[in-house]
Amino acid sequence: MEYIGNYLFSIVEMGGVLSPLLFIIFHLFRPLLFLPVVFICISGGVLFGPVAGSIYSIIGITLSSLLFYGLMGWTPKSVQRLIGIKQKLLGKHVELTKSQITLLRLVPFIHFHLLSLCLIEISNGFKDYARSSMFSSIPLAMVYTSIGGWISNLNPIFIGILLVALLPMLYLLRRKEIIIKWQEFFSAQDSQQHTSLYRSPS
């Protein structure tokens, strides 16, 4: 993964005026390359700075979410697998709120498109989903792009050492995307929602 990431970001860096477009396209191909969203956002901060990098990442993350929405009908097995994971972790009758999804976007080891699926379930059509996807990507992009912008101000040798150490760590985090105790995190809200669902009408 680290070789692919270094090679592709070298292409982006040498792209000149097309670099922002290449970076946004890179967001779309991220799932095929098994690269974490966090890694790309941090790299955007290094390449473009915190402001421009955040804008490009927000666009890229939003387009990636819209692409997932469009491909759901073409990849039913993958969607069913995500639904199974969601039901196993959260139960069949629990839905996350948009605020919870936005917060969980910041956690590196949670499957990105599992949260996209949760967002689809609570959205009122495509326009609502597109708007919610954009707003939920803003904190994610700003936080990790700012980290990348901070890294870009460091000594080049230190940056190289840090990136070499960071890439394997992000790969391990990607491997552990689903390892999180969701039931503990949402235990209070889960119990309230189950109670309201099974309460008999008066």
C-alpha cells in the first residue's frame, strides 16, 4: 500500500495545474487501492495546505459517497455484506443520527462506506443524502488535512521518517476498520430506541 500511495501522490504532486483534479480523482479510486480516507486527507494537507487541501478533500469525499450511492445497484453482494455487518454491530432496528455519523467519520478504523450506508438509510432521497454526505465530510477533511498542513511545515527529513512510520500504521488501522464497540458507544441511545420501537400503542 505504501508503495502505491507514494507513487500516486508523486504523480499528483507533479501534475501542475491539474494536481487538484488528480487529487479529487484519487479520492474516487481510494477504495480500489485499499487506502484509508485519513491517509488521503493528511496527504492533501501536505500537498496543498490546510485550506485548499480541505476543500479538495471535501469535494473528493462527497463524490466518493455519491459514487457509492450510484454503484449500490451494481454491487448487491457488497451491499448485503455491509448490511450484515451493520445489523451485527447495531442490531436490525437501530439507526444512527447524522450527528453520530459525522462524529464516527473521524474515527480512522471504521469502514467509510458502512457509514455511508447508515446515512442512506436515514436520508430522504438522493438530494438529502448528497447534502448530508457533504456536511458529514467537512470535520473529517478539516481535521486530518490540518494535520497534513502541520506536517508540511516540519523538516523534510522528519517528514519522510514520519510518513514511513505513518503508512504501515494506517494500513493496520484499515485492517481493523470494524473493530469498535459500537454497542458500548451507543448503549444509552440503543436502549431508548428499542424501547420506543417495541412500546405498544396506547
